[in-house]
Amino acid sequence: MALTLPTSTTSVASNALAADARSLNALKYEAGQNSPQAAKEAAKQFESLFMRELIKSMREATMKSGLMDGAQGDLGTDLLDQQLSVSMSGVPGGLSEAIARQLSRQMGGADTSISVPSTLSLPGVTSRSATTTAPVATGPVPKGRDGFVQSLSATAERVAQDSGIPASFMLGQAGHETGWGKSEIKNADGSRSFNLFGIKAGKGWTGKVAEITTTEFINGKAQKVTAKFRAYDSYEDSFRDYARLITDSPRYEKAQATARTGSAVAFAAELQKAGYATDPDYARKLSGAINSALRVQRAQA
């Protein structure tokens, strides 16, 4: 028999105590059914539990006055802390948004970059400042094939689920375009552009741009030219933009179809036919890089 939850679960949970495990478990169930509202409420409950432990630890670090010492005083303080944790959770820009995004990503969402500042001022507690920051994957990737693949595999797998392009195909192409992280495209100030796929900034591109000198094959001869490339805020943005390019552009329709067959050779050949790169030997090099990335993934599994 399927479990049926009351439709008022989320509305009740929003007013529940932080320690109400029944409502929390119910919300976790609803969130698992891909309910965005339930995910938000479950995140709020998790945040209130976190806040309660934080308040408790802060009170324990504060010297007691002696006026309210004793079992009854401790009970009153605990109830106050519990209700404070509920009232403090769910604030826009707070920790619950970070948790909700994590739940959303696990249910098929894509937003993973979160930075959440929080300053607490509690009655009866010495004022302190606390900052909760979830790491953002914007640091440099390791140079070298194995480290490159390992560090970006999770990102590639998330994008693969949404786009249908195998993660190994994207990892191999990113590795080939950057020399496995050794020659990333940089901005004029030397900072990373996060462009892993060598996608140029054409007339329709309205985002950031990195202008560099690169090698193009013109009439079969390698020549140095200055070109503008797309720039992103993270490596995941780069993967997602690449996936959109392959899946949305009619130019790469055949490449997208071959990607679903799992043939690296066919995929690379169709990309070259569509003019993804000017190197006449691009297909061979790319298929080799894809198979290399696949071997690393299998070894790390």
C-alpha cells in the first residue's frame, strides 16, 4: 500500500518545533517525491536543527550568571532556544536555501554554487558573527589526465544526466582542449575563464569574454590568430554551456545522435564534420582522449 501524507504536511511543518522528528521525516518523504515546496520546508527544518545546536554551543561557551541556574532554568532556556531556532530558519539568503538547493540537485536540479553569510545576535548570549559558506567549485583543476578526470567527473555526470551526452565524452573533450588542464584559457588579467571546451564568443554571445592568441588551421596550415572565447563563473557553467551547444544547435544534431550510441569514434567524427574545430586530425585526437578519460573513470570506479 502506498503511503499517503496529509496535504497540510508542509503548512504544519512550517510552524512545528525544530525537534519535531515526525514532521521532518514526512517532509523528507515529500521532498523525495520531487515536491519543491516540501524540499524548502524540509530544508527549513534541517536549518532549525542546525541553529539549535549552534545556539546551544554558544550558550555553553558563555559564563552563567547564577540567577537562572538549575533544572527549571535549563528547561526554559532549552525551550527558548528551540523556538529561536525555528524563528531564525527560513530567512531569505540563509542556510535553508543552501540545503534546498542541495535537495533540488539530488532531485534533478542544477544549482550548486552557494555562499551563505549569517550573523547571529541572540538574547542572553554574547554577540558573535558566524559565516556558513558552501564550497564553490571554482578552483584550478589538477594538471594531468588522472587528476583532471577525477576532479571533474562529478560535474560531468550531473550534466550528462540532463543532456544525455556521456560524461566520458565531455571529460575527454575538455581534456583534449586544455591538455588535461595544462593550457586553460585565461582572461587578460591571468584569471581563469573556466572555458574547458574552446567555445568561441560569437555574435550571439552576451556573457563574459576572454581574448587570447590561439592556433587555427587555415587552408590546412597552422596559424596564430587572436580570437574571443566565452568566459564563465565556474567549470560547471562551462560543461552546461557546451551541452546546450551540442543539444540545441541543429549544426550538431548528428553528433548528439551519435553520442547516445556510445561510440566515441562516431561522435568525434560528427563533431569534426560539423566544423567544431579546424584541426584536420581533430576526430582522431578527440576519440583517443575520450577513450582515455573512460579508462580513468573505470579505474577510479
